[in-house]
Amino acid sequence: MHCTEPLQSAVSQVGSALNSVQNVLEEKILKATGGAEIDPLELVGWEGVFGCILTAFLVLPIAQHIPGSDCGQAENTLDSLKQMGKSQLVTWLMIVYALALMAFNYTSQMVSKHLSAVHRNLISTCRTVLIWVIDIFIYYVFTHALGEAWDIPSWLQLLGFAIILGGTRLYGMKNTPTAEKKPVVQEDPQVEVVQDHHL
């Protein structure tokens, strides 16, 4: 085992824990009452603003000084910008990626607002199933150079995905909040008669 693998695993676990805390806090903010609630699109916007600021002024400057395989650095931002400037395809792919990410984050916040953060993460896990199906489709329909072939371990993957989908369905059936029934107020017909009499 390489000496950096335990560190990478630890960083990944810490990142997953922080992401879980973030999802719970987002649900709390979205479902706040007393005028403190916030629209999902506004929440996504503010997260994007602070994310851009932290990335531009903290994360990328630190990555520039960490040794790596990107021109001797962990991340060479200037080289990335040059590649975008020289290729319209790369530029448009970045724009499409940003728009797709915005739509994904917005729909995720909507799920957290109207259901829960648990629903959101269960549904997000199901994306792996879609990616796996697309990989197999590409391999057998377009080219064997891409995608994934169906082999013996694929049956185990299929079983695992079936468990994920089944668990997500069962959790959704059990924990989906139902609409609160408002009491029906029946008007007293005698009150209307008295009011008409006074008129």
C-alpha cells in the first residue's frame, strides 16, 4: 500500500462526513419557519458564490504549491485557462457542465425541501445505476473501447443495484410526508339568516 493511500482514504471519509452535515443543515434551512425559510434556488446561488470565493482565493492557491502530475503541480489553473482559450469545445463543455450542475443542485434542494435529506441522498445513489446501464449500452451498441462489458461480477452488481433501488422505494413509501388535512369549517345557515334579516 502506498504511503499516501491511508491519507487519501481519510480525506475522503472526512469529506463524506462534512457533506452529510451540509445536507442536514440545508434541509433545516429550507424547512425553517417564522419567515426564516429560503428558496432552493437562492440557497444554490449563495452556495455557488461562497464556493467560487473559497475556490479562487483558498483552494486553488494552495493546490498551486502542492507537487503533482499537472505540470509539476497538483493543479495548474493557468494551464487550464489557456486550454479553454484555445479550444471552443472545452469552453462549451465547461459551460454545459456548469449549467447541468446548477440544475442538479437545484433539484436536489427541492427534494430536501419537500421530502428530506435522506430521500435526496438515496435518490442520488441511484445515479450509479443509470451510469452503469449507460456504460453497458455504449459497450455493446457503439464501441468496445468505451463502456463496460457484461461479465460474471456484473450479476453481483445487478443484485447490489436491485437492493439499492428496493431500499430506496421502501424508504420512500414509509417516510414520504403526507399532506396535512385541514379541518373543514362548516358555516351555520342560521347566522346567514340573521344577517339577512338585519339588512
